[in-house]
Amino acid sequence: MNILVAFDGTREARQAARLAARHAKAMQGRVILAHSMVGGPEIPRQDFERAEKELKLAELALKEEGVDCESLLSVRGLEPGEDIVEIAREKKADEIVIGIERRSKVGKLLFGSTAQYIILNAACPVVTVR
């Protein structure tokens, strides 16, 4: 079982990674931590370096728990939601786990465009963690 985690280093993303690790252990699966950045010259290099570091630290933490894990930083010009759905297809993900944050009533109307895109467009089940 391949479990893709949309990972951006936030508290919610770390919670999603922990849940994915539990699922992977229970099903002898593998976790793929994916961070998507649109990229371009306006994005400072340190943002890429920080994202790579967060991914590697999360990957090491899961591996120390005995979870088969890989991480990837995707910078190919797609919006994050589109990119996560595409990565899930490419990696043949059986499940996507995403972290969402609590929002105000107005925020709930927007839900979060990345999470909403993934939920509505992924070919596999999407689990949300808050």
C-alpha cells in the first residue's frame, strides 16, 4: 500500500504524516512525503532549502519508527493541489493523507483550495487530519 502525505512542514502536515505512518505499519505499506512548490524566480532559494530540510527530517523520523518512507520536493510549475494529485497518480498511491486546519466560518466557505482540489480530484481515497 502506497500512502502519499501532502507535507509542507506545518503542524497539520506532521499529524498527517503520523497517521500515515500508523496506516503503513498496519498494512505493511510505504509512506511518500511530498511537498509541492510552484517555483519560479520569485521564490527565494532558502524556501526550497527549508522545504528540503523539513522533508528529510520527517522522512528520517518515520524511518526511525520502522516505516518504509521516501520524500520528494516537486517544483514543476503546478499549483500544489494539482501537483499532489499528479504525484499520487505517478506513485500509484492507494491513499492520500492531508492535514487541514480549523477555520472560521468564513474560512470554512473557502475550506482551503489545495485541500479542496485534492479531495475533489484525487483518484484514490483522501483522509483529512485536523
